[in-house]
Amino acid sequence: MYIKGIIKKDKKTKNLVNRLESKDIAVISHKDLDEIAALSLVDKKVSCIINTEKTISGKYPNRGPAILMEKEIPIFEVENEYIFEKVKEGDFIEIIDESIIFMGKEIGKCTYISPSMIEELTKLGYDNIERELDAFIENTLEYAKKEKSLVTGNIKIPEVNTDINERHALVVVRGKDYKVDLITIKSYIEDVKPVLIGVDGGGDALLEFGFTPDIIIGDMDSVSDKALLMAKDVVVHAYANGKAPGLDRVRSIGIEPKIFTLPGTSEDIALLLAYEKGADLIVAVGTHTNMIDFLEKGRKGMSSTFLVRLKVGGKLVDARGVNKLYTSTFKPKYLWFIVVAALIPISILILINPITRSFLTLLKIKLRLFLGH
């Protein structure tokens, strides 16, 4: 196998994809590559991936490697992070079989992850799923006891400029199928005009579809400055220990954000914010809702998500996968149904009109005389 290209490298895949261009070689450090990361690499049309971690370990059936395999993007692994030290971003390298060549010299070896290896490890992941599920449930229940104040306690909600009371709120996370779901509910957004809440990169997802986020909430690790500057409200997620990793970043671009201190994920507190501010209905797009989602995010449980959904469930509509319900294409027979349906009221109006009734009676008589009856 022979591949050549320009190196782009980052230990965080979500940061790297913003710099990637077509045919680049992406150097990452991403254990058990998740579906969202894989899809972002596919979108950038990279030549191949070099991973310093196990792309698929068999711990659980992560979908990322299979997605790259389906799109014929080769995956290589190296045993340590030496490649981050030996080449800098923008360097041109070649991969010949399993040798990494820089400036005509071999700088290291890599292992090609074949389709058969991916299939074997995916199967192993499914075999391990029961064990992982057991540990996941135990962790979730343990932390749910500690975090039950999310449901039973008084939560200090930050004040925001956006009025949410008795309005619909759309909470957008840049998760699985967020694009197709946003396409599917675009007419809903345009007609109802819900409060638009972007969770981190969800703010950019809204901009991508021509909508300006009213509120951006999160730890600010995957949202652009452009989206932050356009939002009416910026809410930084601070953890229970008071640490707010996105605070300095937001202040550095001239925004003084609100701070929301609570355990759990940023999408959890976005749902809570909408609920506590009186939203009439909360529609969630791209949120994480199952064990695989959370394992791919590096979380061992979903206690806060369980508790939050328990609290807001009466107002929550999860739009995730809604596009699957509307995949059928328009068929010609539907047009005939529409035409017939439209003719029914027209026909009724014609028949009840005295002039048209007289005309039809006269026409009927003339037709009978013509036929000799």
C-alpha cells in the first residue's frame, strides 16, 4: 500500500477536523474511535488515519472504524506517540506498506488495521456488551444517589436575556444524525420559531443551517468564536468543584458569560435551563441517550442524564432519528390522490349550484333525445 500526503496532527480529533483538508493524513490519539469523530474525518476526505491509540479495542462495539472502512479510508496504528515528536504539522510524508517515510528516510513503523480485524474486534465488542452494560448500570445508579438533587433539590439557574417562558425550546447537540434531523424539522423551526439553544458545537450546527443560536451553553471546547459572538446568551458550564474550563476562553473574546454550576453533561444542563425557565416544549436534537453514546464520550455512566430526563420528560421530545420516519420518496400515485381530493369539494359546489344543476339537467335531456330514449 502506498499513501502520501500532508500531516495534520492533534491529540483531540474534534480540534483537528477544523484544520483538515482533502487528502491530508490525519494523525490522532483517539482510543475506540467514535462514530461522530469518524464521520467528521470522512467529511474532510482524508487520505488515511494514523492513530497512536487502539482505534478499536473490543471493549464495546464502537462504530467509528467500520465507518472509515466503508468509505475506504485506511487506518494505521503506531505503538506510541513518537510521530507527534518526529514530524510537525504541514510536513509531507509517505506510507509504503507499513513504513512511515519522511524526507526519504523511514521514521517508524505502523500497522494497517484490516477490515477483517475491524470485524473481529467489533464482534468481540458485542460479546462484551453485557459485561459493560452491568458496570454501566452500577455506575449510573451509584452516582444517581449522589446527584439526586438534580431532581429533588433547588437548582440555581442563571438569568438569561432570552425569554423562554411558554415557548418551545430546541436544544441542539452536534451528535449522531444531527444534520438529517435538523433538515427534517427545518420547517418546524421556521414556523414555530423556538428558542434555539446550542450545546457547544451545536451552536455552529445551527449556523450551518442558517439559524442564529439564542443561547450557547457548555464548556466551550468545540464551538467557534463566530457562534459565541452571535448568540444572545453564553452560559459556561462549571462543574461541582467550581472549575469552569471554558470561562477564560469566552472572556478572551470579550464576552462576559453566565455560569451554570452543576454536575453532569452540558446537554443535561441545557435541558434543565429550558425546563426551569418555563419552556412549553423541549425538542432535543443529537443528544446522547444510550450506553454506547456515553462510552464513546468516555463516560462510565449516565446518572445526570437519567435524572434530568426523569425530571423534564413530560415536556421533552427527542428528535433523534426522526429522519428515519420520513425517508420514503414522493410517488406519482400520491399526486393523483391530491388531485382527486381537490376535485371532491369542487364537484360538490358545482352540484349544489342552481344554475349548474339546471344546465346538467338540460344536458341530460338533450343526450337522451339524441340517443332516442
